Amino acid sequence: MFGSRFPDSPAALADDLERRGAIATAGWRRAFRRVDRALFVPQRVLACAYDDAPLRSRDDDGSCVVHVSAPSIYAAAAEALDLRPRLSFLNAGSGSGYFSALAAELLGPDAVHHCVERCPALAARCRRVLRSEFEATCGRVVVHGASCFAVDAARSMRFDRIYVGAGARARDVPFFAELLKPGGVLVGAGQE
């Protein structure tokens, strides 16, 4: 009988990421074990939930397109962000909320944690999953259905950490940098 060579659970995914050197810290290993990626993907791609690949599919009710980056992309961003309890965090382009659920494991329930997703239906889906499945860690996460570029940087609070998940270009870095506290960390998907 053949065994599966692909991860088939959150724990197996975390082990795979660790084995390949994508995650190195104990906090992120725990987060990837606790947060089930399958909760954030539509049913039609559920069989691929633990693959280290991006997933993009229409939601089960057809209301939005759900995109979830590859776990190794999130792992690289996670390690670069150096999240710790009670830091303030902005997830710009939060999509389904998977990365915010992972981040909440390290930030703790008392952190200031905002998600901004431009697709209102996807923001609603993100809010619903975070509240129903992760109330203990994500109960205070605020999900905004708007473009992050609609934020008035001059009037906004400043964040310790910002992750830009989608839709931003290199020329947008100054905009996000305005939202950072002095000494803050800004990480974008695919950045080195």
C-alpha cells in the first residue's frame, strides 16, 4: 500500500514546512498545526488544502473568488514579520483570513489586529470563519471590506507589523510605510 507523500492535515503541513526549512520558530510551528487551512478554502479545492501551492477558486455559493497563498509563502512572511504578543498588525489584502488566523496565534487575543479585503463578499467570508472557528484568538480581529488604498494614512493609526498579501506593487511601498510605527516591519507576498 502506498502512503501519501503530501501533507493531509495541519500537523503534517507544519511538519513538511519545518522539514523544508520554511518555518523555524516554535510559535509558527504551533500556529501552522493549530490553524486548519481547509477551513479557509472552498469545498471544490478541499482535497488540495494541505498542498504547498496557492489555491484560487470560486466560493461555494459563488459570491466571491477565494485566493489562499501557498503555505510556504505565508511561512516566509511569518518568519520575517517577527510577530509577538500585543503588537499591532495590519493584514492588507487579507483574502480568506488564513494568514490572519495564523498571525493571531502569535499576537494573542489582546492585540490590535486589522484585516483589509477589497472584495466585500470575501471580507464577510473571512469575518465569518474567524469568528466561528477561531473566536478565542481572533475575537478582536477587525475585518474591513474596503481597499487598503482608501485608508487615509495621515489619519490612520500606525502599526508595528504590516503584511501586504495582494494587489500591491513596489511603487506602493511608501504608502504602506506611512502606516508603520517607527521601527515597524513591512512584508509583502513574494518579498525577500
